[in-house]
Amino acid sequence: MTGTRTLGTLALWGGLWALPVALAWAMGWTLLTDVALFFSKLAVVTFGGAYAVLAYMAQEVVQQHGWISAAQMMDGLGLAETTPGPLILVTQFVAMLAGGNAGGWGLALAAGAMALWVTFVPCFLWIFAGAPYVEAISGRPRLAGALAAISAAVCGVILNLSLWFALHVFFGSLETAAIGPARILLPDPGSFRPLSVALAFCAGLLMLVGKIPIGPVLALSAAIAAVPALLG
């Protein structure tokens, strides 16, 4: 009976998931189809929390697809860290920017809605289909060991996002170098931004040592960073 119920759950939520993707493909909406397929893949192959998802997404949408710039991606991450709401909503921000860059506000809204749909509908599929088996899975030592290894890997993925973010903040120009299947970012020393490094260091001291809340620290950092632009 559980197997039949699981198949029904898969059919229902899988159909809801695939419906807008199939519609975009049938109508020839190339960008919406690409957005749907990319964020669907994101929902399937990434796990470990929003930071793990965003590490992969940041590199793909900027370097692979070219939908948005690195500066726009950093704006999205910065806004996500300083505003209420789930960090995963950066996906909608990215999709809307991609749509806006390609075709204005109408396409931006459509791309944002598509990204939200294919990001969150799979959550219900995994929850309703997997819930009956959670207790049995958690009781198997081998699977528990595999999950522990995955948790360690996720920490590495989050570190990758931190380095990507830091390099784009501290340097104005970066190049991508390929070493076999791996790609690494090489900063241009001439584009080093000492003000950004100083602000990051001072902000860390204020929060970790001075115990000052993040809100005032961000406001102060933003005000100091805006001074050169206002004077220039």
C-alpha cells in the first residue's frame, strides 16, 4: 500500500513540477525553458542548505550561462544576507534579473515565477514521497555514514561560495583558469580593493569582538563605502 501511495505522490507532484516546464518548451520560450531546466536541476542535484545551492548557482549563472554579471550576483547574496526571508529566495532574484536583462519586466516576472515553481514544488515531492521511509533509512548504519560524509562535503561547498564571494569583493577583475576538469579564479593584483578588505576586517572585529549587532555594522560599512563614490 505504501508503494502505491508513493507512486501516486510521485505522479501528482512530478506532474505539477513538469507542467510549466513543458508549457514553456511547447511555446518556444527559450529563456523560460532554460530557467526551468536549470533550477529544476538545482532542486534535484543540490542539497545541504541554501549556501550549498548558491555556491553552484553563482558559478553557473555567471560563468556558464552568462545570464547575470558577477556584480549582480553579489548584490543578490548581499541583499539575502541583510533582509528577512529565506536565503534560497536569491534564486528568484537571479531568475528575475536574467529575465529582465533578456526582455524587460514582463519576462523578469515570468522567469521569477518559473524559478520559484520549479524550486519549491520538488520540496513537496521529496517530503511526501520520502516521509514514510525516513525512519527506516535513518536506522541503517551505512546510510548514516554516507550522510555524515555528505555533511562534510557540504562544508567544503559553503567554503567555495565564501571564497568566490570574497574574491569578487576584494578584487575588481578576475580571470578563470582551467586545470583539468577544475576551474579556478585568478584575481588581478592591480584590481585589489584595500577599502573592501579594511571594511570586512573591521566589520568582523565589531561583531565578533565588540558584540555589535549586524544591523548597525552593515549601516556603518555601507556609509563608509559610499563616501568615495560621493566625493568622486
